[in-house]
Amino acid sequence: MFNAKGKMIRYFILSGDADVEQLFEPYLWSMKGLARRVKSTCEVGAYGSDLRLILIQYYVEGKYDIGAPPAPRLRHYSKKNKDIAVAFPVTHDRFHDVGEQERRQFIVDTTFQSIDMVEARLGKRRLDIDFVSLRRDVNSAAREYLAQADPCLE
């Protein structure tokens, strides 16, 4: 089994302005954010030796054009680095203009959509990746994240 420190799923945000970034960031990185919950469970090496990182990239719509993809886009798998990225556009109608619970659900849905997209691409290669266990661990973190009563804006 691959032995390295780090987290299997990581997140990246590129935003069109500081205001929308401040709106989006807490859903991932606040004390109650999903990235913090996933961070505590999804260790590199726990899901096989052929994938070290799934990077989920959010392109958050704002005042300025940031070159967001029009739809979710799976990047190429790097055999050398054992990583892959998935890019998601974050638009007003899917995030900014909806309520607290819908925002959290968007973060969870895109996380699972990333896993599904990566599995669809890499599953054909018969690599050593345990998507069942990864999905189970992320599901556990996601249930806690969605069930919290307080807004995650801390």
C-alpha cells in the first residue's frame, strides 16, 4: 500500500471576486466545512496505490470572468503523480441564490460527482483504487456535514 502523508480529496477555489470567495469558502474550510470533515478520514494510501489525490476545483462566478468551464470537466490522470482533477462551475443559480442547505448539498453532490467521474475514467484501467471504501468514508463525512443544525459560516 502507498504510504504518504496527506489527504486523498482536496479542494481548490478560484473566484471572480473576493465577495463571492468569502461566501463560498466557509462551506469547505470553516470549522464545520466539508473539507475539514473529509480531511479527518480520507488519508492518502487508504484506498489503493494508484491514486493519491482527487483535486476538486470550484470556479465561482463573480464580477470578473475566470474562465470557468461551462460544465463539470474531468482533467487528465497523471500516472507519475497519481492525481486527477475535476473542475466545476459555480453559478449564481446553483449556489449564490439558494439557501444554506442547498449550498451544502451542492458541495456534497459535486464531491460525489467527482468520485463518480474519476471512477468512470480510471475504473477501466484496472488500477489499484478502492472507490467503494472512499465513497463510504466520504458519505460518512457528508452525512455529518448535512445534518449539522448550525450554519457552517464560522
